[in-house]
Amino acid sequence: MEILSQHGELLLILACVFGFFMAWGVGANDVANAMGTSVGSKALTVRQAIFIAMIFEFLGAYLAGGSVTDTIRKGIIAPEAFTNAPDLLVFGMMASLLAAGTWLLLASMMGWPVSTTHSIVGAIVGFVAAGMGMDAVNWDAVTEIVSSWVVSPIMAGIISFGLFMSVQKLILTQKDPFARAKKLVPVYMFFVGLVVGMVTILKGLKYVLKDHHVDFTFMESIGLACLVGLVVAAIGALLLSRIQRDPIAEQDSRFASVEKIFAVLMVFTACAMAFAHGSNDVANAVGPLAAIVSVIESGGEVARKAALPGWILLLGAGGIVFGLATYGFRVIATVGKKITELTPSRGFAAELGAATTVVVASGTGLPISTTHTLVGAILGVGLARGISALNLRTIGSIFMSWIITLPAGAGLAIVFFFMFKGMFM
């Protein structure tokens, strides 16, 4: 308690710096979930993708990032463990933010798409196990999170595989694929709007709506998402009516005109997924920061839930945008170009498969990584063309980085935790 009253202001400043650094890492690394497929399929250039993501990631993080967050992410530890040692919780959360941010910096420099959720989870597990003892960790929750390494990529891969096979059967193998695409792509657009609407409502807007005492049931959420799907399909159909066949381009590729239609679809998907991603993943940076602010401002009281002041969300949203603008291109290149060759039709299948997996996980409470989900979706699309379509060396590097993430975050957090403890105690 005495440490918090003596050094509270300094600890708060350091926590804000580390929180911004972690948010920078989310922007630099995890934004590939929303933008990688759009860039890899050439539906958007890197510059266009970064511009769109800067706007929609920020709006998602700030407007729908949530007004309340779990003090301890994902139920890994019980706040009661720190009732008599709130200063250790502050040091631990600071160490977790710095450790996760450092790992995301290293991963981004290597172009590895790693999970920001697993980075912060590993960091929190590390400092709790080292500082409070192994019994203070809820190992069942940790096991459930680790299991998502397998579940989410497989689920997304199967859905994306099925989607791309449907595109092949219903459009690409037909006599006149361009005419078929004009008829059927609005149907796919409806499903894009439906799924992304569900992602946004379930993962972000529910917090904003609850602040205004509005709480939709799951069926009401589906109804609203259907309306979003109809609006997206109507706007998409209007835009598609202006796309004309390009006979010259079709001489080089039979599907050149068809891919122009799917490129329009990918712009919709990129905007909406960036919004949903920002609303979901900003919590990885601002959750621990909110816990620190809550403990310091309350004079040492450790609560299970911590309010999220607007300035914390603004700091997190700003960090995401800054990370994306300065370093996001590296991981975007890995996800979009180095796993398998993507076209707009393949990119659409991967992105919708990933989004559908996130919706299913939200409904069932399964903790998944959006990074693992999207990479699994891209693998599913690649496998639809045969194993030779995949870059196995890149995939091996990505899988290795996933395995390393939890222990890397934990190891760094332990070092930083004892460093802060030595500095202030």
C-alpha cells in the first residue's frame, strides 16, 4: 500500500507507456488478421489496406472496445490472490504489458503472425507462477486457451475449404463464370454482412449497448446481423452492376473479370473485419492497464472487473494505429503473400471462414486466437488447390512462433516482474 501511495504517479506513467507499447504490438502484428488476405489477393494495395485499417481499427477499438474488462484476462488468476499484495499485481501487470509488447516487437521484426492474446496470457501466467506460486494460476483456463491452438485453425480451415470449393463449383467451373459471379456474389455478400455483423455485435457493440441499458438476445443479434447482410448485399449488387467484362484481360486469364467482382467484395470484408478486430483485440493492451489504473486510483483495492475510462481506450486505439502505420506491413506480407498464392476469390473464402469461426467461438465461449484462425483459414484455401500450393517453410516458421509465444511471454514477464520489484521494494 505504501509503495502505491509513494510511487503511484510514476507507476501510472510507466503503465501508460507500456500499455501504448503493447497496443503498438497489436497494431504491428495482429492487424494482419484483418488486412493480410486483402493485400495478398491484390484486392487492396498495402497503402490502401493500412489507410482503411487505420480508420476502422481505431473506430472499432474506441467505439466498441468495451466499457468494462476483466481485471485478469481470461480468468487465469483470481483477484483474491492479490488482496494483501496489490503492489505485486501492479508490478506484474506492468511486467506483462512490457513482456508481451517486447515479444510482439521481435515477432513483427521477423514477420511472424503470433497471437497477441497468447502473448499477454503467457506473460500473466509467468509473473503469477514466479511471484505468487503455481497454485495461484488457474491451469484449467490456461489449458483451454492452449487447446485453441488446435481447434481454431482446424475449424477455420474446414470452413474456408468448403467456401472456396463452393466458389469453384458454383462459379469458376461454369461455362460463363463472369455471369454466374454477378448472380451469386451478392448472396456471398449477404453472408459476409451477416457474419461480420455477428462479430461486431457479439464482440464489441454489446458493451456499448449495455451502457445504454440495451441487451440483445442471441436471436435478436442474428436478426440485426441479417439486416446488415441485406444492406451489404444491396450496396454490393449496386457496385457490381457497374463492373463490365474485360475481354482483353480474359485472354491471359479466364477468371480475370470474375476476380474483379470478388475484389469489390474484399473491400467490404476488409473494412468490417478491421472494425471487429479493433473492438476485440484492444482489450489485450488496455485490460492490464485498466487493472493497474483501478488498483492505484482505489488505493490498493483489487476488483474482479475494472472500469475502462475513455482515455485508456483512446490510448489503446492510438497505439494500434501507430503500430499498424509504422510496422504492420511485415506481417501483412507474411499472411497475405508467403503462405499460399491468394486471389480475391480465395481471399474472400479465407476471410469469411475466419470470421465465421470467430462468431461460433463467441457464441460457445471458446477462447480462440484470431491470428491462428486466419492462418488456418488461409491453409484451408491453399489445401483446396493441393499441398503443393502451400509454402511449407513459411508455415513451419509460423507454427514454431506459435509454440514459442507462451513461454517467451512468460520468461520475459518473470524477468521484468523481479526487475520492477527490485526497483520499488
